Amino acid sequence: MKRQACQRTVLITLDGVGVGALADAASYGDAGANTLRHVAKYCGGLDLPNLADLGLGNIAPLAGVAPAGQPAAAYGRMLEASAGKDSTTGHWEIAGLIQPQPFPAYPQGFPAEIIDAVSRAIGVESIGNVAASGTEILRELGEEHCRSGRPIVYTSVDSVFQIAAHEEVVSVERLYEICRTVRRLLDPYRISRVIARPFVGDSADTFKRTSRRRDFSLPPNGLTLLDKFLAAELEVYGVGKISDLFAGRGISRSFKSRSNAEGMEQTLTALSSLKRGLVFTNLVDFDMLHGHRLDPAGFGQALEAFDRWLPRLLAELRPTDLLIMTADHGCDPTTPGTDHSRESVPLLCWHPLLAGGLSLGARQSFADVAATIADLYGLSMEHGQSFAESLYPQNHPG
């Protein structure tokens, strides 16, 4: 049977869902990390029947998810070729752009040169300038911020400049404006993301971050799959924080979401209006709500909720569609620290005509995803090895 041209591709990033420490994980402080396995063990097994049917349990041993005798999907895992373990690096590599040098991080806080320049640019001095978790920094400095009106600046082991402000002290739109100003200022320093962190509450015990977080990313330093799609007059619909991670570049239309549940619904909405091109979705709750907050039980529940939704997506896919599910890094909630973990990521690929049971092995770069998608649309990428021929073995266009 001759393969019909691939019309629509859905690419879903399960943010933070790693499947085991990479060989160099110890140099990142992540020896022994395995997000998915440890979450499953903590929960006493996960109930993921749909992902199990596709072959999730064939990628790695997973409590409650047995290997399928005949997986419906092509399955494997991917190793990160870039240096780093942050969301921007992971998503850029998925889109075909490899970073040989990590983005700079400031685990001891930002130098006075940066903090002074930021204060001058936004017209107010900040407080904080430490590496901390988001919930911890609100307990420590939230009340001082409310008294003084000075924004809270903090970071992590990742390349992020985070700015927290109470929504009743600094409006969300004003916080976004501040972050845009800071983003322009920090571009020469190659700091990966400036993140707006609005919060609410009346006291240190009740402060909590809201869903109106927004990421302001450094623009990609090379051509991505998204750029190539737009140049070929193909549509790219970004769901969740995809547009933010690519600084809006290569995006035809952005569908914002504040949670996994909303992101899943927006994925279906985007797919329903797409004629030819890519829906690129980030589901952030695994990482933001559960990985960073050391909540393995909530992490497991979020995975089970995604699994329950998955049949709705599969039912919407046509013979000329392709689904790819993967992740951008790990975020193991059972290991010390609240930051990302340097891990391999799962890879599940399915289309309605796929002869299942196909192992894609251990791919040497996340960029293999971009190379494969590009291949299916008659395009090419500088990095990555296409596995399109494995997905369409009888009629691959090459």
C-alpha cells in the first residue's frame, strides 16, 4: 500500500517525565534519577492501560505497567545530545537544535552587574537574588514583597531568572511588562528564560503561585523544525508554553493553557482546525506542580489522568496523521533537590495504519524527532537521524 502524505502531526511533550539517568547524570548531581520508575514505585504501581497498550512498559520496567506482548506503537527512548537539562534546551533539541554549551546558571545568585542593571531598567530594586524553590521563596520573602512592592528575584540550578510578585501588589500585566524588559536586557548573557511568577494569598502560610506563569525565552540560535515548517507554508500550532519556549518564533498560532487538563483540551481544539502541519503541545503539570514540589503521588495521578484522556486523541487521528509522545528532561520528585534531572526520555509513536510492536531502540538525540517529522514532509534538518522509514517501512519517500 502506498503511503499517503503525512498531513497532521501531533507532538506532545510530557514535561519532566524522564525514564532514567543519562551516563553523565552524576556530573549534574542526578546519579540514580529515574522519574517514571520512581513515581510508579512510590504509588505502588500506576494504572496506565492505554500507554501500556502503546508500549510504555516495553521502554523500561515500570510498576503496574507490564510490557505489551504486541505494542500498538513504535517505542523507544532518547538520549539528550545537548548540554543541560532545562526545558528550553530539551524542547529546542526536540525541534532539531542542539546546544553544545549549557546555558549559564547562577546557583549562588546573579552578580551585582546584572541585578543593578535590572533595577535601573525596571525602576525599582528587587529582593531575594538567591537560588530557591518557588514555594520556599514565597514563605521567606512574600510578606516583605507585599510591604515594599519590590519584586522577588530568584533562580535555580537551571538558567532561569524568575520574578515573583503578588497579583494585588503588581498586576499580572505589569509583571509581564517587567519580564519583557528584563528579557531584552539578559539576551547578551544567554540566560535561557525569564519567568513571571504571579502569586496570591494573605500571609506566608497561604501564599501560592497562580496559573498565570509565563516564560520569556531566549530566541533560538538556529533554525528549528518550526521555522522550516513555516517556510514551507505548513502550520505550526503551539499548545501550552510552546510559543514561550521558542520566543514566539516558528508559531502560526498559540493555544495557551494553565494546566494539563486545559492543555489536553486545547490540543483537541488545535487539531480540529489544522489542515496540514504540526500541533506541538507541552503538558506542564508533571514538572511544575509535582516534580518541582516533590509530589510523587500527584505526579502519578497526573499520568493516570493523561492516560484516561488519550483515547479521545487517538479517536481523532486520521490515517494520514501521526502522534509522537516524548519528554524534555526528567524531574524526579523522589530524589534530593527540587530541580530537573538529567535523564533519557520516552518515545512513543503511533498512527492508525502502523504495524505495532516496533522497537526504535535508544536514539542518540532528541533531534531524531525533528529529523523524522521533517522527513515525512519532504524537509530536512541539520541534526538528528530520521526513523520515518521504520514508521512507514513499505513506502518511505526516501
